[in-house]
Amino acid sequence: MCDKWDRRFMEMAKLVSTWASCYQTDRKIGAVIVKDKRVMTTGYNGAPAGIKTCVERGECLRKKLGIPSGTRHEMCYAVHAEQNAIIQAAKLGVSIEGATLYCTHQPCILCAKMIVNSGIVRVVYGVGYPDPFALDIFKEASVIVECYGEEESK
């Protein structure tokens, strides 16, 4: 059940998504990891440190190669928002065991596996994604997954 805190952290995830360096405007993703109503880390999709972003390159590699959404995740310069938030926690030595991840989009299967292994127990997302296997992984791992729809943001 989403509440005022969920609304606040989803708004923060949307703000963080504006920092994304993805060339495609509809693929700007933001993530916020929260524990005990405190922000632990944030992440957005973008190239690894020291690597040119798609914006700097002036094109999306996936679009150039005609790769459909939800496939061949490895053929992209960007690290996913959820991955970046988890990596940031590891770099800073911040425990995210028992945390909630707020994300503008439903995590893909690669992120779902990382989320499970990092100890995150709840995921709240805004926009769906065509990856039912990710939802299966969350269900089997007993990770609570909630869609924060537009009706809840009012």
C-alpha cells in the first residue's frame, strides 16, 4: 500500500531520472534506495565513469543496431539506475539490507537478480516493463513489488 512517503520517494526517483545520460528521452530512469524513511543512495541510467555517454556520442547504440526493448541488455553503454544505486551503496559501505527501492520503471531481470541479492525487500515502480520473468524472480524471493500508478499520485 503506497502512502505519502512512497509519493515523496517516487517524486525523488523522477527527479533523479532527469540526470540520466540516455539518448532516448523515454528511457531516462531514476532509482532511490530508502531504509527507515532515509535515502541511502540514488542511481540513474548512464555510462560507467570515464566512458562517453550516448548523449555525448549523439546516438543510442541500441536504436542504431535495431535492438528491441527488453532484449540484449549487454548492448548498451548505460548501467541501469537500479544497478547504479546498488553499486553506490557498495562503494560507500552502506547496508541496504531490508530497504525499499523506488524506481521510475519496473526493473528488468538483470536488476531483479541484483535487487534480490542485495537484500532489498520491497520495490515500488512507476511504469511497467515487458519482463514477466523479473516479476517471477521477485515473487519467488518474496520481494514485495508494488506499482505506483497515476491514480495513487493524486
